[in-house]
Amino acid sequence: MSDMAARFAEIVGSAYLLTGDTIPEDYGHDEELTHPPQRPAYVAKPASAEEVSRLLMAASAHGVPVTARGSGSGLSGAARPRADGLLISFERMNAVLEVDTTNQVAVVQPGVTLTELDDATADTGLRYMVHPGELSSSVGGNVGTNAGGMRAVKYGVARHNVLGLQAVLPTGEIIRTGGKIAKVSTGYDLTQLIVGSEGTLALATEVIVKLHPRLDHSATVLAPFADFDQVMEAVPRVLATGLTPYILEYIDNMTMAALIHTQNLELGIPDQIRDSCEAYLVVALENRTADRLDEDVEKTGELLAELGAVDAYVLEGASARKLIEAREKAFWTLKAVGADDLIDTVVPRGSMPKFISTARGLAAAAGGAAVGCGHAGDGNVHLAILCKDPSARHRLITDILALAMELGGAISGEHGLGRAKTPYFVELEDPAKVALMRRIKQSFDPAGILNPDVVFAAESLP
Amino acid sequence: MSDMAARFAEIVGSAYLLTGDTIPEDYGHDEELTHPPQRPAYVAKPASAEEVSRLLMAASAHGVPVTARGSGSGLSGAARPRADGLLISFERMNAVLEVDTTNQVAVVQPGVTLTELDDATADTGLRYMVHPGELSSSVGGNVGTNAGGMRAVKYGVARHNVLGLQAVLPTGEIIRTGGKIAKVSTGYDLTQLIVGSEGTLALATEVIVKLHPRLDHSATVLAPFADFDQVMEAVPRVLATGLTPYILEYIDNMTMAALIHTQNLELGIPDQIRDSCEAYLVVALENRTADRLDEDVEKTGELLAELGAVDAYVLEGASARKLIEAREKAFWTLKAVGADDLIDTVVPRGSMPKFISTARGLAAAAGGAAVGCGHAGDGNVHLAILCKDPSARHRLITDILALAMELGGAISGEHGLGRAKTPYFVELEDPAKVALMRRIKQSFDPAGILNPDVVFAAESLP
């Protein structure tokens, strides 16, 4: 065992430090598609903030790159370690410390999965509403990527639901930010700076999340549209009503076909409608009372018909659940049908038609394709990029991301930059902003140890 | 005219640069209670981001302290300039640039007041929901202090409603952050870092704010409680129902008496109930339909009765509006009755009873009093501190703020630190966090020109 390994082992206990060939391959990757797994030099499994602090101080002192890992379900490679680096896995820090119904918050360790948190709050009538597709994802991972998901259109993304942190700075200080409080104007908002920083500024060791009341009644309306642009035009109209859907998704016809096929969905849509439709809108509603839900569903159906929907299918119980679950698994479906990369660009929702049609045109011109679905209410477009040649694909994706930025959007709406999108970010973003972010990075991490390939290209760090 | 003044005048035009005795006294203060007005050396009124950029570059080059001013309605002294400093007033940058109903956003210059923005959106069915008491406040000021107000319990504070900025760094770069998008995971969230930074990091020259649908029907329920703690215990119960009130305030009996007296409120509450009640809960509800509103009001009344309210008065139209307006003007009422200072501490809402009773005890022990009202749904307690002796008052406020922090809260929920609360912050906050914030400050403002008495004591800057 090397000196460095011995030092890490002394901190976490030798049972919780892995090195070399004893490291399972799983620790070498997340679900990002374009990089092969990379086994790190060390995997440490700390049990406390104090252990994390000592690990980071040791890594800072010796210039060892550090990557944090929650469940490894990320889609941008932010949890992919360096060959010479330390991977800190939060799998042992997986306790729900408190469910506080008076303040409507839960206090959890970063390794808690969304499924575990949902179970822990089930009896309270409250729920953590951030709901990315993968429910095995960890709360710590949600913090890292500023996770979103389908319910963001009503409840916001991780940023809006993380009220406070205990976090360890790479220099070893353990700080607390925010609290069981929904608002604060007391110095800079360190919570919000750390949320979405993908393990490059500080590592969260405790997370205070907001809980919302679980409403008892819900239903899902599925509306096929002959014309893609009509779907997009319907989105702001639905939102302007004040009906506050908790899910508002679009699914293009190719993606819907793949979902129906791979997941054996029975949606009751006649073949002739499926064949003639370019895209679908999914509108999920919820309410405290069954009567109000029924009224809202009816009103939504009428509105969608006015807006050009070919029909509107009200899905309840199992069939609604199956559709939503299939949508959540769209990533796996698109991966199975051969996606070469995945983007989750966000654009102003009014610019979605232009963005999607132009992106499709660019993909076709490159001899590939761009298909997908997305959080229409948020302008967050998930596109699977099918384009085998790596350099053609890089050019295509650069063009698509540049287009999103020209339209007032950004490279990623919820997956983060990770290793996969950092090169595009460095190429396309305003250099004044990248330079400012680099100075902020240095104010947290003077040794540059935290995830040095993410947000900034490693070589551009000091 | 000094060289420096000539330089600033050359940038904004001599008609828009004031110096010396020609500077009206109003520019020397905001509404903070404890400092006398301080006339700055220069007032500049730029018309564009480019002019702001040139002003800041000149100030950075010559070490001139710079304070930004919106409407001057702040309550913590963040807009109070330095004697040797430049005050940048955004009064000429007051255009509503765009109301975009498709993306449900408005794009405004920082000098736009909330009243002007409300007027500009009135016909669209949408509204900017941040609603601090003072509607002459500017959007730029809202950004600076992360303004809150009564509607935050449903719609969040400025932080949750500011989606993007154009901002000028003290080194002169003009950057754009965020956009007409509700979510983004693309590098660090510079928008959220600048929001609430009280003019110490960068100056906003354009703000993209979120708009929400205006719901047509609203009513206000006013419930007196014999016992203060019952009011506090009612708060989480109301929120857990999913009724989503858009206002949830408490008002203590002394404050209510002052509001009724100074504002000639007619609430229809019998004297004997007023005399026997310790505090009031104000619950405002809104809905798309009148029927649902009526049902919700009835349900709220029943719930409040169960929770121990002596009665529940449903206020509609003019009387509801008068009560809410009186509550908005509570600051002026408390100032008129002799408040010596004002705090707007935030604590976990479950800790409000302990916080308020302990704070009152501390005030009484110091020979003073602490009375007020607050955003009960947010745990944001506004206390007027009556205590004439400055050093006794300083000790009292230190004790009260330290108590709030021990309970997991923070010094300010929405007013910001300004000049008034910065000394307490520097004394009470974790030094590791203050040091980190100072490094962040330096990453934006290497010359230390932006509001050097705010967040950090001036002498602690480089």
C-alpha cells in the first residue's frame, strides 16, 4: 500500500479504502455515454463530515484529485474519477437524520437515495418533490448537478428545494449554510453556489431539503398533436391558466414509438392517430380533492382540443403510472436504440420549436439524427444524438449547443457539464464568465483538487 | 470640479453627475433607522450598462468606493454612500424592456419600481409576485437585498423570481447570467450569487424576472388568538393542508393596536376580543374560481377554529386590502411609535415561539421592548426594538441575533445586512464562512470598491 493510500486508510479505516484491482469497475463511471470507465487510484468510503474533511486536507496537501460519487447515476460524467485520483463514495453516509414536519424539511446525508427519502416521508403527508428519472439517484448527487426532472415545472429543481447544507471545503473547514428556513439575506448564498457546482467547490455532507404536501388525487392527460409546433405553442397557454400542472412534457413520435415498443405500453391510441402525429403532450394534474381534479382534467382536455390536439386521453392509475415511468426511463430506451450522446439543453420555452427543428436539420445534415423528449414547461430539451463518427458528432453537438446559447439558453438544464460537456462549455461560454468562475473556484479550492476536469479543463487550472 | 468628478462627468454627461452641495440630501440615506444621512462625494446617473462599466473601471482604477441606489427604500443601509464615494443612482435606467408572455418573464432595467412593473404587466394576466411592503422599491433593489415580502410563502423571494441578469463587474466586464429559463446546470449560478449580495459583487443593469398567472379571486381571513404560541402552532398546520395561502402573517397585539390606530382600520373585531388576544393570524387565499375560493375560505375558518382561534373574520374587497396595506406599512407605524432599530431575523418557523418569547424577555430585561409582526409562513420575524441607549441596544440586538442563529436561523430574512447589520454579522458569523465570502468578494472585486462597509467591515478588506 502506498503512503497516500495508508494515509487515506488511516482516516476512514482500512476496510473502507479500496485501491488498485480491488476497486470494482462500477466506481469507474457514471451513466455518461462517451467515456470508457476509468478506475481511480483510491476509493474511500467515509462515515462522517470529519472524515471527509481529513480526506480533503490530505488530498489538498498532496495534490491528489478528488471526485465525489453518490449513486453514480449522473449523465454527464461528473462522477467519473481520475486515474491518479481519490474517489469519495458517500454510500455509507446514507441516513435520513430527521423528518421535521413542523418546518416541512428533511435533513439527510448525501448518500440517501430518492427512494429511501420518499419512504422515510411517506407517512408524513409530505414529500421531496425533485424527481429526476432515476430514483436510485442520491440527494448528494441532486445537489451536485442541481437535478431537475418532470415535477420541476411546478416544484422547481434541486436549487429551489435545497435549503441548507453542511459542506466540507477542500481546505478542510466544515461549514453550515442556509438552514431550515425558506429565505435568507445574510451575506452570500453559499448554498446556491455549491448546488450545481458538480463537486468542484465543496462536498456536501448533510442536506436540508424542503418538503411539500402530498396531494391525494392525480391524473395524466396524453394529447397527440399532428404538428410539432402546435405542441410547443400549447405549453405557455396551459401554464397561463393557473391550472399548475406538476408535469408538462413533450415526447416526439420516434421516442414515443420506442417507449411503446421497449416498455410494452398500452395507451389506447389508435394506430392511425399514432401514424399521423408528430408529437405528444403529457399534462399531469393533482389536487387535494377528487372533484377539483376531475374539473381540472376536463378543462385541460377542452383547452388542448382548442389548441389543436387530435385527441386527449385521460390516463388513470396503472396506465398513467406506466407512461410516466416509461418517460422516466427514456434515457435507457434511447441508449438501447443506439444513442451516441445525450444533451439536455435548456432554451426559453418559446424558442423550443426553432431550436428543435434547427437541431434536427443540423443532425440530418451531419448524416445523423436528434430525437427525444423534454420538460416542455421548462424549455429543457433532451435529445439523443445519433451520429457515429466522433469528430462529426463533436461538430454537430457544438453547433447545437451554440444554437441553444444564441437563443438565450444554456448547455445543460439539469444534467450538468461533467466531463462530457465541459469541453463545449469552455469553447462556447463567454471567457469573462469562465474566468470569473475560475476565480470563484480558486477561492474555494486553492489546490485545485476537486473534480479538476469538470467546469474547467484541467490544464486551465493553476 | 475635481479630476475624478470630471472623469465621471465625461462618462455620464455633466447633467447627470452631481457633486458637493448640489447633491440632494435624499441621496445620503435609505430608510435604515440608526445612521444619519451621509452625502457622497459624487452621484452619477448612468443611462446604460456601458456607462456603468466605465464608471466602475474609473472607480476601480482610483480606489473610489461605489454604492448603488435603486429607490432608496432599503431598511438596512446598503444604499447609504460613503463620504468619499460615488453613488450610482439607477433612476434613469427605468425601462420595462419586454413583457414576454410566452416565456412568462419580464426584462427590466434595475430602476423600474414594482408599481411600474405591475402596471406594465396588468393587461397580460401575469404578475411579478415579489411584494415587499414598499412598492416604490426598485427591481434592482430587490436583486440587491433578495427582497421578500408577504407573498413569499407561496411565490418565494426575489431569489426564486430572478431568472437572469445583465451585470457589470467592478473590473468593467459586462456579463449575462441565466436567461428566460427556469433552470440551468451549466457552471456556477452567478445569478444567485449576485442576488442578495447588496451591491458588493457586481451591479445589475438588466433583470429577467419570472411572472406568474394572476388569479382572479382572493379573500383574507383574520383570526385572533388568545395565546401567542397557538398562532405559531397553527402555521405549519395551515401549510400542511395544501391550501397554499399566498399570505400567512402574524401580527402581535401591540402592533395590531398601532396599525388600527394610525391607519384607521375598521376590522369589525369587538373590543373585548381585541383586549383578550395576544396575536392575530392573517391568511390570504386566492383561486382561479370563486367557488373554490369560498370553499377554501370555509375550510380555513374551520381549521383555525380547531386550532384555537377565538374567531375568524373573512375580509373581502376594501377591508382586506386595507388590512394588507396597513401590514405593509407596519414599518412606518413602528417608526412613528418610536422604534429605535428594526430587525428581520429568520428562524425555522417551529422555533418562532421560543425565539419571540426569549427576544421579548431579553428586551424587557434591557429596559426596552421588542414588538412586531412577521411572515409567519417563512419564520421571518420583524421586530421593532425600542431601547434608547445605543450601547444597551447594541448588546440587546447582539443577544437577539445570536439567539436566532443558535436556533438555526440567520440575521436577516429579507432586508439584508447593509451597514446596519454588518457589524453584528462580522461578530457572530462563523469566521470560516466570512473568510470564504471575503475570498469570493475578491474574486469579483479585486480593488474592493463595491459597498465596502457592507457584508464585511471596511477595514477587513485588503
